[in-house]
Amino acid sequence: MQDHIMDRRNAQPLISVVAPFYNEELVIDQFFRQVIAVLEATGSEWEIVCVDDGSRDRTLDQLLAAARANPAIKVLQLSRNFGKEAALTAGLEASGGDVVVLIDADLQDPPTLISQMLEKWREGFDVVYGVRQSRDQDSLAKRVTARGFYRVFNQLTPTPLPANAGDFRLMDRRVVDRVRQLPERTRFMKGLFAWVGFRSTAVAYDRPGRQAGQSGWSYWKLWNFALDGLTSFSTMPLRVWTYVGLTVSLLAFLYASFLVLRTLVAGVDLPGYASLMVVMLFLGGIQLISLGVIGEYLGRVFIEVKQRPVYLVDRVYQFPAGQSESRDGPA
Ligand code: UDP
Ligand code: MG
């Protein structure tokens, strides 16, 4: 272990930067300018793996233009929009660096932080993740729901998620390989990163607003993302129904005993429409909710057993210096 750490002190690792792009035509020039400046300053070899996640604007053209100008830029074109988690998975699999940095294309993750992350890596950390110091740019509603999500997630799952850490992080090759080995289709990346563990540390930063373009996240998408995360890492929502059922049964038994006794003592008492209705509706509701929860899990089991790939690559582009050909990538 010590040796491993000592090795890193002087090492000039190959750095892979992986960035997902979905309709980011407005920020691409700035993105490359800033990221390349930071990478050049490290003195290491580097590559940038750009994943075009089925953009419908001129993102791909612009990525290709950048790749033609620089042989260290590789472009993965997915066959359609698969979502950020799938795009990141694709990028990780295509990256070859000794360290891999995941970064958003919209410059909300400041590229200047990469050198700090690299320093921490040299100190011996395998994972260095960015933590948002402030969420000033986010709306109140987003901040409240985000805080609620982290709280619920950390209560329900044995895999603690660091609050306010996104996907912006540097990982050692060993960690990347372990993440790639995880076979699940539901790629809740933050959770997977937390699950694999390794020596991790945080670097704090202020998250600026988007440079340009629009966030692809609606509240409905975020809600489904949160459900994916919770159901991938906790079976608590399933198991809780055993206890709800036991509690309701116990109450029902007590009430039934009371009714039997009362009937024996005071005789039959027919009116009871209201209480019957209340009990019926209550139990009906509880049963439907628990069925719904089972459905959430069953649907996800269904998706997992189909074993469809997480993403499909249409083409991989990389232009050797001085040439401008493309080559077809693996599907
Ligand atoms: N992104 C993607 N596929 C999608 C949505 C987003 O690859 O379907 C990329 C997007 O181009 C950006 C990153 O994921 O680089 C973060 O997206 P966004 O800025 O929309 O999310 P936010 O910063 O609002 O969380
Ligand atoms: Mg963003």
C-alpha cells in the first residue's frame, strides 16, 4: 500500500476526462478551452472522452470538429439519448486513463478543480469527489427536495451517500474497473460509486450556474431518478409492509376481540355502516400502496432480467494527428 502511494507521488498518470453531452452546442468551445488548459498545465498525458448522448442540435458536429483538431479527443456517439447515467457508463468503458475524471459538459463542474483532485490522488486517495459548498444557483424547491432525498437515502440504505456530491470526481483506474464490473442495468452512478468504497475524500467547490443551454432535468425525471436510487440500494420499502401488516393485524385482532365480547355481553348491535366503510377503505388503500411498491421493484427486476445493454454506441470517432478518418465502434 505504501509503495502504491509512493509510486503516485512522482507519477505522471494518463488522465482521462469523461464528459457526457446532450444538446450542449452552446458550451462546447468554452468547455474544451477550459479543460484543455487545465490538462496541459498538469504536464501529464491526457485524453478527453466525449459521449454524445443522442443530441439533436449541432453538438456532434462540434465535437467532431474539436476531435479533428486534437487527436487526444475521442467522441462516442450513442445511438440515441440514453440519459446521463448511461452516457457516463459508456464514457467510463471507453476511457483508458490511470485516473478518470467525470465532469459535466456545461461547466457547472469547474475544470480548475481537476488539479486539486490530482493532488489528493497523489496523496494516496483513490476517489476524490467534488462537494457543492453552496447551492445558491438552485431554486429553493430543488434544494429542499435534494436535502430530503439525501436524508431518506441515508436512512434507508446501508450505503451512505455524501450529501451534495454529484458525479464530478476523479477515480483511480482500480476503482473505475470495479465500477465497470457492476452488472446492473439501473445505473444510479452516485450510489454505485459510494458502494464500491475505496479511500475517498472530498474537495469543496461553489457550483456556478449553467454557462449556456438548459438543464435536462425536470422534477418528474428527478423523482424517477430518486426512485431508481432508492430501489437499487434498499429493500426497506418492500420490507416495511411486513411490519405495517403485523401492526394492522394486531389492531384488527384487538378490535375483533372487543366486538365479540361486546356482542356476548350486550347482544347484537346492527348499525355499523360507517366503521365498516372506514376499515374497508383503509385496508384497501394500504393494500394498493403495498402492491404499488411491489410493482416498483418487480418492474426493475423485469428490466434487469432482460439484460439489455445499458447503451448502444453508434460510432466511435478519433482522428489521428494529420488525418481525418473515422472508424466504426463496437455496437
Ligand atoms: N446529459 C446527458 N444526457 C441527458 C441529460 C444530460 O448526457 O439525457 C449531460 C449534460 O449534457 C451535462 C450533464 O449530463 O453534461 C448534466 O446535465 P444537466 O446540466 O442537464 O444536469 P444538472 O446540472 O441540471 O444536474
Ligand atoms: Mg448542469
